[in-house]
Amino acid sequence: MEKSDFLLIGGGIIGISIARELKKRYPDSSICIFEKELECGLHASGRNSGVLHAGFYYTADSFKAKFTRDGNKRLTKYCDSKNIKVNKCGKLVVAQNESELTWLDELMVRAKNNGVPLESITEEESKTIEPRAKTFQRALFSPSTSSVNPKELLKAMQLDAIQEGVRICTNTKYLHRKDKNTIQTSTGLFEAGYLINVAGLYADKIGRDFGFSEDYRILPFKGLYLYSNEPSGSLRTHIYPVPDLANPFLGVHLTVTTDGKVKLGPTAIPAFWREQYEGWSNFRFDELTEILLRQAGLFLSSNFDFKALAIRELQKYSRPKMVSLASSLAKGVEIKNYRKWGEPGIRAQLLNIRGKKLEMDFVLEGNNLSMHILNAVSPGFTCALPFAEHVCDQIDSKLS
Ligand SMILES: Cc1cc2nc3c(=O)[nH]c(=O)nc-3n(C[C@H](O)[C@H](O)[C@H](O)COP(=O)(O)OP(=O)(O)OC[C@H]3O[C@@H](n4cnc5c(N)ncnc54)[C@H](O)[C@@H]3O)c2cc1C
């Protein structure tokens, strides 16, 4: 039976960042990542918007507030050191009507509390930043929001991890726990000194094998994107609507990619199985029945109006609907320019089954044998480096 001092299940950005941090803290220990796919980063870490967020959406007491600002700075520095392109395009948050102005004020307060630069600007000023922007009276401008190519960044981190001595075993799937920290994988039995579960869409399930995640279930939400065929540079900055701060999604927005193209999305459409990217891909009957039953229960009663969210989001399978929503953010957003769907991503959103609510923050559970990273949702990519340090602090404290 093979052994490793630290074993991570999941080769996304969070798994790779934690593995590198562990290697820094425990240089003589063996560290191994098991990834079920043939490559790392085929799920959320390679299928996200690629936005390095600034950190003004979150209340100051949250992990997200703690890690986004520093995560943004550190990933930008990392990219600069590796010659990975960062499009420092900034971002506008625009309002549709008078009632949304109070939410702009709330975001200003949160930015101040979190030490994040954010400017409250007039409608005229917003036009100098992006002439196509549409807003009601005022807008916010975030100079530190940017975009990267998430696949490129992950590849660089993966190479660094390997060079630093982390072993990455792709095509190796965690199947179940045998006993204590011995696990059955698709390639045989494996014993972990300490096990870290960073399995994204499957993190809750694996956590339960170890006696954790009892109050939680992953509720997958699909993020669709539409790409514009306009030439690079047709939009200068990201444009976001005022979010509904009661749920963890930011609403359909316009993102400028690293090559200056524009994409629209992502949606947050309830998915019916965990990896329901396209058609019947990765179909699992057990997941379909469990998730359908759960969604039906939430339809009848939930603490976040799942019914309204689901009805609103399901309409976004329609291209005209998506484009019409985004057309309220900027001039010239027309259906003729948005013909190409992009690669969708699926959010591993955690549902608290006792409170019937969506968890808004990252969730960690563990003991002196294992640590389970639940709800590593947006802006998990931006937060990866400081979040990995926090996870390792927790592991250190469990091991001491
Ligand atoms: C549509 C969308 C848009 C987003 N936009 C942004 C954004 O703009 N900015 C931002 O900061 N964040 C964004 N996020 C969030 C960000 O992508 C995630 O927070 C981050 O990628 C989570 O990383 P992870 O390593 O936890 O998960 P993942 O990347 O999903 O990695 C988990 C890995 O575990 C593996 N795995 C699962 N089960 C097993 C098993 N049994 N055995 C072995 N391996 C297993 C999977 O194959 C997968 O590779 C977005 C997410 C989505 C879905």
C-alpha cells in the first residue's frame, strides 16, 4: 500500500495552493495530490470567469473579505513574475434605478471596512471610463479588479508544485474510505498521514465518509457564458449590475478577457447532477434523484427564495434573455453579436440543509486526521493563496 504524509483529493487551484503551502511548511514531508481527471483544473478552476476580484462585496467578518484583497494582490504579483497576462481593466458596478443606489452605498461601506479601493463616481465619470456603460445617476469603479486566463495560471502553479516536490497523480479517483486514513482509489489502496479534501463538487460527499459535512449538501449551479464576436477592445472594463447581496451570485455581467474580448455571464442555473456541463455529459442517476428531491423541497420552502431564483435563472438558457439582461448594463449589447456559448462552469455551492440556506462563505471542517474544504465558491480562485495559508494554519493547529 502506498503512503504519503499529506494527501490532497482534488487538483484544482485550492488543492494545488494548499499542497505548495504545505511543502513550504513541511519541506521534508511527502505530499501527494489525487486528481480524478486526466488533467488538473478541468472543473471550476479552469471554467470560471477569470476575474481577480477586489473584495468589496463581502462583510468584514467573512473569510471572503479577509482573503480577496490580498489574494488579488498576490496572484497579480505571481502572474507578473511568470509573465502571465493580467488585464488590469478595472470594473464598473452600475445601477438601474433609484432603489439600487443604496446598495452602491452599502458596497462603498464594505470596501472601506475591507480596505479595498473603490470609487463612487457620477454617471458622466462612468462614461469617461467606459463610454458604453449605462447607469442611473451614479456608479462604482473598482480599479483593482482584473482578469486572467485561469487555465494558464493553474498550469503555471501546477508546474511550480511539481518542481517543489509535490506529487500529482492524475486519473486517480478517490472511491471511499476504508478505515481511519486509508482510502480506496481507482488505482489501489492508499494511506494518508493527513488527508485534505478539496474535491470541489464532491467535497461534501467525501467529507461525510470522514464524519464531516453532515449539515451540508452541494447544490450545483451552472454558469453559462455567451461570447461576443465584437473585436478586441470593444469594451474597456468589466461591467456588473448591483448584486442581490442575499445570495452568493453576482448577476449576469460583462467581462473583458485577457485578450480584450467580451463575454457575458455566468448564469447560476440550478443543475440536476453535479457535472452537468452539456447535454447528458457525466450523467449520474443517483445524483439526479437526490438533487431533484432537494430542489423540490426548496421550491416548497427555503430561506432564500429558491423558487424565484430558479425561475429567474432557468430563463437564462435563452440567448435573447441573457443578451437582453446584459443590454441594461451597456449600450450596443445586441443579440447579433452574441452567438457563441462558451465553456460552462458549475458552482459547488453548499446548501445548509438544517437552515435551508445557501452558505455565503467558505466552510472548513476537520480534526487531527483530515480537513475538508467545503463551499470553495467564487471568489475562491482569487482567494487561493491566502486561503491556502489559512487552511494550513488550521492543519498546523490540529496537528500540534
Ligand atoms: C462559473 C464560475 C465562475 C467563477 N468565476 C470566478 C471568478 O471570476 N473569480 C474567482 O475568484 N472565482 C470564480 N469562481 C470560483 C472559482 O472557480 C472556485 O472558487 C475555485 O476554482 C475552486 O477551486 P477548487 O480547487 O476548490 O475546485 P475545483 O477546481 O473544482 O477542483 C476540484 C477538483 O477535485 C477533483 N475531484 C473531485 N472528486 C474527486 C475524487 N473523487 N477523486 C479525485 N479528485 C476528485 C475534480 O476533478 C476537480 O479537479 C467561479 C466559479 C464558477 C463555477
